[in-house]
Amino acid sequence: MVADEGTRVLLVDDHPVVRHGIRAVLEAVPGFEVVGMAGSAEEAVRQIRESSPDAVLLDVSLPDLEGAEAVRAVLEACPQTAVVMLTVHEDDRLIAETVEAGAVGYIIKGCSSELIPLALRAAGLGACLLPKKAARAFATRSLRSGSPEATSLTMRELDVLRLISRGYSNRAISDELRLAESTIKKYVHRLMGKLRARDRAHAAIIAMRSGWLE
């Protein structure tokens, strides 16, 4: 997937309200195109073969196929697509099975809506994005393995980074942490340097793929 050319996404969930809600979120973000929606694995595979999407947002529990089986069916139809799972559960065993099958990320239903496009972009960069609890169990498959940034960030810098990842402005971070805005600017400047991030969105992606978000 090449981020500069836009991200073509197929949404797969057996609940129409969920599909349409996520579609509205993604279509409001520049650089995303929803190329199709499906309510079953069978329908998803058919559409994937026709459209070859960059990413598939896949419900972990579909009527005809579940979990790892659904991931394998998607990747058999389009091996180059990035599969991100959508679930209400944070089950280590289920996550392990789907990651082993080839999924590169997880989104918990009910998360902040701005995390959905960030998660899909992270997956497109090759990040294995997992819930924080599960990420520890699969560190060997995570891009944070051996990462020097993790040990160089202070706890306060991590606080600032997590708020950046939620879309907070410097002023909003200042209010949340009860620190002067000038102090927040210094933290942000140091963060960008330590992470070698191009901008705030890039910093958020690094945080997500490294398992630093709560």
C-alpha cells in the first residue's frame, strides 16, 4: 500500500449500522476510499477479487467464517492486502490466531473514531497494531522489538504522545495535563526529534505500532 496514492478500503461486518458508520468516518478523511462493503466472508472474498483493496477492515465474527479462517480466505483472494480486525473482544488467544493467519492489526469496537484511519495507515506501513495488553504477548512480531525510542521517552513525553494520537492540539494537551502551552510545545518538539517523526500524524502512527496507546 502506498499512502501517497490513497488507501482503498473494503469494510466487512455483518451489522449494516457498523459498516455505514465506519464508512462515514473514513470518507470524511482525505486519502481514503471505501471501495465496497460486505456482510459475510463469502461476499467479502467476491468483492476483494474484483477490487483488490489496499486494506480490509474485517469483523472477527462473521456468520459464515470466523477469526483466522476469515483472514486466510481474504489473503488467499488478495495476498497483498492489509487485514485489520474489528472486534468487541480483547481475547489473547483469538488475537494470536488471527495474527498468525496474517492479520496486521486490531481495532476494538467503541474506540475513538479518529483511531480507525490511523490504524489503517499504520497497517499500510507494515505495522502489527495490537491492543496494548496483547501486544506484550506478541512482541516478537511487533515492530517495537528492540526499538530504541521506547526507552528514551519519559513518562510525561508518553502522556503527550498519547494525547497527540487522540488528535489533541497543544492547547488542549496543556489543559488536560495542566501545564503551560509553552511547556507542551517543548515536549512536542523533543518527541518529534526522538521519534524522527515527520509530523503529528506520523508520531501517532509510531505510537500505535509500538503499542504505546491505551
